[in-house]
Amino acid sequence: MSRAGGDEPSSAFRLVVEETRETLHERVRRFRWLIILLSLIVALSLVGTVAFGSWRPLAGLLFCIPLAAGFLWFDTRRVEQWQEWILNLWLHGRLDVALFRQEIVKFRAIPERSLRGMLETLPDLAPDVPWGMLPGRIRWATAETAVTLLGLQRDRTAAAAAASLIAAAAVAAGVAALSPGPLALAAAAAPLPLLVARVRGWRLRRLERAVSQQEWTVKDRPTLRKGLESLDWGAVSAAARGEWIDRLLGPAVRESRDARG
């Protein structure tokens, strides 16, 4: 695999393939444990219902939701670690991300669906752009944005896990006590969407400040836009997506001295 650096061309690729395989195997192992735990909760709930002749043990099924959400959080965190490692190699010119995306899918031993989900966290770079020869600041801005966007997904998953856990605990307590009083505890989850929105705004503003401190030229603008638009903005609404890309480009990109002259 070619790259911008001067080491063995295939060494970085082999290293990345092994790390990708290990990440996928770890995700599969964690998913198997999730299935085991979910099955255990379901079995215990059903056995308890039959053994005690009461429907109240079925309330335990509610905890399947926060358990699954918690799994998604840990899974996203693992993908985030992999993403940061891959992008760090790219930033230092040791890996051609576009070629990596193209070649890694040819490995039959790697689960295709899980792999594609991981690849979506990386820039989907246009083949006509010589990304390996671009200034490091453009690659850095693209990589920093990719890391921020995946962090937004992790924040949203964490909020969903916390909200479902609070709701499940409140309902289970209400069922156990045969009283609607504990259901009021579910109100503790109400501020979570607002908290997620505030954290999202904080992350994006911090990204904007970091990008705007770079020394851009007018020639950088089209390429930087391609890099930003190649990312997965799923954690941001379609309306806000264009606004944030413009904010990252607008204030940060300015004419160089040669352009002014």
C-alpha cells in the first residue's frame, strides 16, 4: 500500500489490517456477551413469573433497553479509538485512507457490514484529490471534525442509555411497590435531551475555534470543503450540517498574502 511517508509501503497497511481485525473481533465478542446477558434477563423474568405466579418479574425485561444502549456506547467508544489511531497514521503521512478504504473491503475474512460501519467514520476521500500531498493542516481539520462527529454519536448513545436506565428503574420500582409513586423518578431523565444539545453545541464550537486558528489560504477552501463533506454527519441534522460546514469554512478560510497582492 502506497503512502506519503518513506517507510516500507506495505508495513502500515499490514499493521492497520491487523488492528482492524482485532477491533472487529472485539466488537463481535462484546456483542455475543450482550446476547447472553439479554437472554439471561429474559429467562430470569419468565422463570420468576412462572415460579411466583406473578407478572411483576416481567418488569425486569425493561432493563434490556439500557443494557443494549450501554453496549452501543462501549462499541462506539471502541470504534472511536480505532478511528483516532487510523487518522493519526493518516495525519503523519503513514497511511493513504482512500486506498485503505478501497482495499480493506476485499478481505473476505472481515465481516463486511461491521467493517463498513467503521469505515463510515473515516473521510470518504475523492480519488482525484492528492490527499497524501496536501498540507497537514487540511488533513488535521478533516480528522478533527471526524473525531468530533463520532464523539457526538457517543454522547447521544450515553444519554439514551442513561434515560432508559432511569425509566426502567422507575417502572420496575413502581411495579414492585404496586404504586405509581416511583414513576415520578422518570422525570429525572427529562433534562438529558437538553444536556445532549448543549454538549453538541459545545463540541462544535470548540471545533470551530480550533479550525479557525489555522493559517488557511483561498486555495485550501475547496479541498477542505470536500474533506468536511466526505464525513458522516449523521449526528447532526441535515439543516444544521450545511450551516456548520459553512461556519468551519467561512471564518477560518481567508486569503493569503499573495492573493491580497
